[in-house]
Amino acid sequence: RYPTFVDALRDLDDALSMCFLFSTFPRTGKCHVQTIQLCRRLAVEFLNYVVASQSLRKVFLSIKGIYYQAEVLGQPITWITPYAFAHDHPTDVDYRVMATFTEFYTTLLGFVNFRLYQSLNLLYPPKIDGQADVEVKPAEGKDYAMDSESYLEKLSALSASLARVVAPTHEDEVEMDEFPVEGETAEQMDARKKEQEALEKHKKLFEGLRFFLNREVPREPLAFIIRCFGGQVSWDKSLCIGATYDVSDPSITHQIVDRPRVEKQVVGRYYLQPQWVFDSVNAKLCLPVADYFPGVLLPPHLSPFVTEQEGDYIPPEKLKLLAMQRGENPDDESEEEEEEEEEEEEEEDNNDKEEEEEEDESEEEMKLKKMEEQKTQSNKALPVKVTAGKLRLEDKQRLEQEQQSEEKRLAIMMMKKREKYLYKKIMFGKKRKVREANKLAAKRKAHDTAVKEEKKKSKKA
Amino acid sequence: LQDIRNTVGNIPMEWYQDFPHIGYNLDGKKIYKPIRNKDELDVFLEKMENPDYWRTVQDKMTGADIKLTDEQVDLVHRLQRGQFGDVHFDPYEPAVDFFTHEVMIHPVTNRPADKRSFIPSLIEKEKVSKLVHAIKMGWIKPRKPKDDTPTYYDLWAHEDPNSILGRHKMHVPAPKMKLPGHEESYNPPPEYLLSEEEKLAWEQQEPAERKLNFVPQQYRCLRAVPAYSRFIHERFERCLDLYLCPRQRKMRVNVDPEDLIPKLPKPRDLQPFPTTQALVYRGHTSLVRCLSISPSGQWLVSGSDDCTVRFWEVCTARCMKTLPVGGVVKSVAWNPNPTVCLVAICVEQSVLLVNPCLGDKLLYGATDQVLESYVPPEEERVQPVQWVTATVEEHSKGIRLLIQHSKAVKQVTWHGKGDYFASVVADNSNMQVLIHQTSKRWSQNPFRKSKGLVQCVLFHPIRPYFFVATQRYVRVYNLLKQELTKKLMTNCKWVSSMAIHPGGDNIICGSYDSKLAWFDLDLSTRPYQLLRHHKKALRSVAFHKHYPLFASGSDDGTVIVCHGMVYNDLLQNPLLVPVKVLKGHAMTLDLGVLDVLFHPTQPWVFSSGADGTVRLYT
């Protein structure tokens, strides 16, 4: 079915999503316990691989679940995991079909995992690195659980690094030699180099940061993401096995909380909502923390999977983010925005004036028309009066444009029937896109004005 | 009963339904069914009258009716109540405990234990020793606990590009699932949330029609996000898609829409053509149906539904003369001969020949002289129409001759020389088209048979051809040879108008189904090109005398001017390019432009509309 490994990787999306879903099923009913355990094991193994290879690229908190995108051997692999709640098992789903698929997917994922671990010189089945093991064991005590069970749990804690077949040497990070590809200009090469550097930087996004997860935060996704980007993470000892440091550790830089208020704040660390981690990963930089303090109204969480083409609607938050990525200071902008708003108001006034002028013009036209009619209808000598004409400036560009559009319209008239049909269909699709974008923009504008007015009211009050 | 015991055994008795017997007795003789000749009525009567009917049952094995005795009925009742069959059986007798949990001083059995219960069994010992021996010898292996965990290995260790088979190449990978957009976020920008109406619309749509399969929602924080109830559904549907949906490679048409637009010469390079509205001729109070222009291009005549004909000076838009004619004017035609000043006007059943007395006095005087110099022939000839000289009063208005037809006349057109003209009568007989000669006051009917409802007629500008447009065809007659030369299929439903290129080799036909057909007479009898420029019915088409221009006026209120270049070289096809859409006429009564006309010398076009105006575009 998959003659090459890359073929298998390309087909991994559904396999991962299904395995993650099955691993959250209860151990009773619906399907075999072994299947569920196997799914869990394979999923955890894959997560560990992604952590070890630092190949996670994008994450997204959707209302359906959490999307992740990793890049393995140049192939983007996207999967979704459900939120950790008990499933309300639907009755109109044939679990046998799903189980059959899962059987295939577990086999596929197993072989892929093996190959992936091998490619990183990691042991398969994975073993937790010896050092970490020693550290963990005395803390947990011997009465924890059976070894076979605690093994998977320790693995799924994602806090420890994995054992390698060959001891890691730092020579691995040899700089890539440059092989100029023919037909590639220096600019392209530079761009590629820059991209490579950006990627390296992205991989080390959280390096040197120490996170602590509060117990109300979903532990696994956050631990996974933070570890993927080189951060250190820990949690409450009672929450899960594998905690490496305590809340009181003074070296913690960020504490992830998801409650409206935090009593007893420790000086020297940021208290942040989990969205900060996700948004930072997607933005490829550590975002300013002020927007994400506990209890603060969060900025919208944008999908990293959307790449806007020209003409698409881009939400203002995305624009701000893009500006930030280019290295512009967002604070100045917000000030500017306020100024702009004021200016806009002024502009609106101007517009009103312009409209008035237009109205004047139309009125004049009406007058002229009336006069004309009078002239034609009654040929009898009226006192002839000459009113001074108004000098009308011709907008050359506009005229040119009008002419061109007319030419186009005329040419469209001459199209053949089939081509005309195709053309109309394409244009219809384009117009619909524009319409949708306009609709979104209008909605946003209405919302913003409503918010602004409310603000003004509250200020006055 | 004993002697007729049935020996067939426990079988469904339906098997004997179609036989006269129901089995065999002990001697192997057939047991015949008892004779039953009761029909339903008898059964009913018996049910009503026989007091024992309720206790009569049929023995399936013998087919005989048996009346149950009182004891038997009692038994049935008891069994039905769930009691024991035996009347005398008492289910509630006090039980006697043989073995109790209480340890008694006396054993129930006091038998001493066997000796063999103290000594090991030799047979078992032999068996065990055999097994032990077998295990020792390695014949039997102790059962290993089954290990379910699959073992994985490097499946792609020997990846061989040559092993990619044809079926791998033909394999269509399943399309990946659509990646989520901003609207799927747990905290989307506010514009992606649905408003109340949108939500309502979403709910009313069929699930398959919905653009989004979920309602975007906003949660204040991650803590508040609930489980997505359709998660398993969606995975399941994906599975179904993967194995039930046939996959097909689809070639997407990836065309730039700009490439589809044909490359035509720019209108700017095809000048001159009319571009702007220059003059409006106001005066008519109703629709202006027809227009005509003097050969010099100085005077314009228009006929309207307000029963007048107006003469205008083209350059000043001044109405020089108004001629009330007492009827709706269907058609006007100015004599194309520049030495004659004469206008033919269709009013109801007659064609008026009017001398407008405009322009050069010598010229219109000469016309009058020519008309007056007519000498009636000696012998009166039978004519399809009546030629009447105008009365004095009419004469003062300018009317010179009246040609009275039997029915309403709808079109009149001059021959290029200006002596002959043709009129079309709204009729269904062979008298539809008549050709008149002014100088001899002589009319004739060229056709013996009617070929359909004639829409319009036209003289060839140079050769002796005559074009007759019926609803769907245009027939070309040779007037000299008196025969049909060609029949053009217009591919239209209903031809409304027709015009001929001054070169005489090309014809355009406008039709009510908003098509314009261009015929190249040398090329074929089918249209060289069908132009669908207008959105509504075409009312009129016209060619320019000198410039390569033609125009069409339509009910949608526009006049479209096209560049129609005809080359002298026979190998080169005519070049048709629309150059201008002229708007100006207001829509009245669902009618827009009723007639279009070109100036004979200038690249100007006149149009008359349902709004009672005539407009000049230059």
C-alpha cells in the first residue's frame, strides 16, 4: 500500500486523529481494551517523537478539539485531538467500521513510529532516559503501580527525554553546507537561508523558559507544546506522574493558569492564560504577555492554517500580528489607530460635505434639465438667459479606466457562448468571494463601532 | 380411539393438508379424514346453537372433533392458572430437611472411608510421569502466555523505487480533510460569529447544504470550552468517505478569466463611430415608430403613434413641419433619389406620398412637376390597389398621392433608384407584398403564393434582387428572372427587421429573440455570426452607407453600434467588433428603442424610442 515511507507519512493524518480519538475511549464496552491501549501507546510514542525531533509547527484551539500540525521529513501532518471529556457515544455510528480502520491505522502508525524513532537514533520501544528515570523514581515511591503501567504513564507525561541508541553528541548540529542549486539566484538563496534561520529560531521559541501548569489547565497538550519548543515544564505532583519541580520553585518564569483571579502571586513570574502558548507558537515569537493575564478579555484566537490570498478578508488582529512579525512596534500602532479614528471622524465630516456638494451638482443638473424642457416645450421667445457654466475638471485617470472597462464589456459581448458561460461562472465565484469579504468587514466595523460607543458611554458614566 | 392411532409421528400436520388421509394406522392403512362438509355458515350456526361448542376441540392427529369432559376442562383451567395438573397435589407441604447446616451429632451416613482414598492413585501417577517425561524430553512445551503486542520493524528498510508498481502510480490518494479557518476557533474574531438571522438560516438549511457544519461560538476562556458532541460522528463520516466514496482525478480548469476575453481591435482604432448623445428631438407625444432621412442628410422625418409625421432639421433639432395624418404611422421612407423630394408614409390602409417642400425650392418644385406630368394610360388596367390624387386641402399639406390598399400597410421601402417602392400589407394571403412604380402609378403583386407572414422587405442596392423576410427565413428573389435565388435560414424565432450592407453581399437580421444574425451571401445560407448583444428583443437594425458601421436598437433601451468591416478580398471574413453601447432612451411600456438609422454621410446614428423622442448620437 505504501511503497515508500513518504507515502505512508502523507497518509498519516487520519491515522493519528483516529488513534488519538480511540485512546480517549473508556476501557469498557465499545471496543477491545487492547485496541485502546495500543492506540494510547502509539499516540504517546508519536508525541514523544515530535518532542524529540522538535517538528511541531502549528497548533489551533478549535471548538471541535485541538489541531496540531507537525512537519516530518518535509511532510505536513495535521491531526486533531478531542478535548479531554467523557464521550457521549452516538448510537448512529457503526463502531465496527471505525474499529476496522483503527486496526489498519495502528499497524501503519506502529511501523511509521519505528522508522521515525530509528531515524532519530532513538530506542524503540521508547525508553526514558536513564538520568531522568533515576530522578523520577525515588520521588514517586515504589508503591505507585505496576511497572508496565507506570511505564506508559511516565512516557505520556512527556517530561523526560528519551534514551538514544547512540549517546547524543553535539556534533549533530553541524551547519549545513551550501550547495548552490543551478538556476537559483542569490536572492532566492538568501531567502532560503533566512527561512532556515527563522525555522531554527522557531524551534527554540521557549528555550530557557520554565513553565508551571496549574491543575485546571489541560496538561497534556500544553506540556507537549512547551516541550516541543524547548521549554521546561512541570505541574502539581498530585496531578500526574513526572513532575520535575514544584510551584514554589523560584526559577519558574511562566505559570499557566485558567482561573479568573490568582491569589498569592509569586513575584518574578508571569501568570498567563493557556492561549498565550498557542498564539505564541503560531506567531513564531513570544507575544507580549499583557493581553493574556488571568481574567483579562483575551484577544481572538486565529487559525494558523489560513493563508490569506489577495482579495480575501484579513481580520485586523492578523494584520497586527503580521506587522509584529515584520518587526514593527504594535504599541505605536494602537496610538496611531486612535489618532486615525479621530481622523476618520473628521473624514466622515468631509465626506458629508462632499455628498452635499454632489447633491448641489445634481440639483443644478435638474435645473438645467428643467430649463431645457421649458425651452423645447415653449418655443415662444422667453427671455434668454445665459448662466455661467461651471468648470468641471475631468479626471483623466477615471476616464481612462472607464474607457478600458467599456472596452472589456464590449469584448465580453463578442465571446463565444461556451466561453462566456465559463467566464461568467469564474466571475461569479470571484464576486461571491469579494461579497463575503465585504460582509465580514462590514460586520467587524459594526461590532467595533458598537464597542466604541459602549466605551464612550461607560466613560461618561 | 386406540385402533386409529396415527403413526406419522411428530410432524406438522399441514403436510397432509392436500390429501384425503391424515396418516397411517398401526397396520399401515390410511386413516381418512372425517368427512367435513361444514361451510362457514354451518360453523357459525353451530357456534350459536351448540351449547358445547366452546368445549369442542379438533384432534389434529385424527381430524375428529372431541368434546372435552368436565375433568379435562378443569385440568385446562388449572394449567392456565399455573397450578399443578393433579388436584390432589399440595405444593405447600412442610418440607423435610435431610441435610441441614446444623451439625448433628449423628452423621447421615456412617460408612467408613475407602482405603483407596488414602493411597495415591497409580493410574494418575503413571499419567503424570508420562507428562513429566515428555516435558523433560522436550516433546511438550509448557504453554506460553499469549503476547498480543505487535512487533514492528523497519518496513521500509529496502525501499526500492523500482518496486513502485503501476497500481501505485494510479493510486489516487484520499484528499486531506479541510483545515480549520478562523471561524472554528474557540475564541474567533467577532465578525465570524453568526448573527441571529444567519443562525436561523443555518438551522433551516439541510445539513448537507450547510457551508459550515458547526455554529461558530465564542468562549471567554479555554476552561469554558465543552466537548464537541459530533467529534465521533465526524471521524466516522471521514471513515465512510474514505472507503465508500469513489475517487476521481479531476482536471481543474485553471484559466485566467482575462484570457477568455477575445482579443479584438480596440474601439479607439476603429473610429469614427457615434459615441455621445448630441441632440434630442422632442415633440412627439407618443412612441416614435419610424425614422427616415433625406439623401442629403439635412432633413429627418419621423412617424409616431400620435398620428403625426414630423420633419426635423438634423443639425438644429428644429421641427420644421408637423403633418397630421389621422392614423398611426407604421413606416416612413424618404426617396433615396437625391433629385426627388418625396416621402412615403404608411398610415393605416394607405401609403401617402408626401412632398415635404423642404430644402431646395427647385428640387421640390421639380418633384411636383414630375408627379403632375403623369398621363393616365388609355386603357385602365386592373390594379391590386387604388391610386388616388390628393385633394386640394391635402395638397396644401404636402400630400401628393394616396395609394389605398385593401388592408393595413406596415412597411414601405424604396428601391435605390427612387422610382419603385414596395409595401408590405399585414395579411396572410399572397397579396402581402406589392411593388409600386411612382412614375407610372402602377402596382403589381409579384408573388402568386404566400410563404408565411412577411415581416419586412428590402431592395438590393445594386442588383435586381428583392429580399423578403418571413418569420424564420429570408428569401432572395431575382426580379429580372422572376425566381427564387436563395433562402437564408436565420436560426431565429421571429425576424423583426433586416438591413443590407451597401456592398450588397451582407445582410443583418434582427429578431425578437434578441439575436442579430449576420449573413454573408457568398458564404452560406446560414448566419456567419449570431450576435447576442442585447438583452431584449431587437426592433431595428441599420447599416451605414459609407462607414463600416451597423447599429441595432432593442427593447432594453440601448443602441449598440458595431464595426462591421467587409473586405474586398473574398478570402477574408468580415470583422465584427462592437464599439459602443449608446444609452439614452427611457423605457416606456416595456419598449425602448424602436428604430435606428444612420446619417447618410456622417458617422451619426439616430434612434427613436418609445419615450417619444428621437436622439442623435455623434
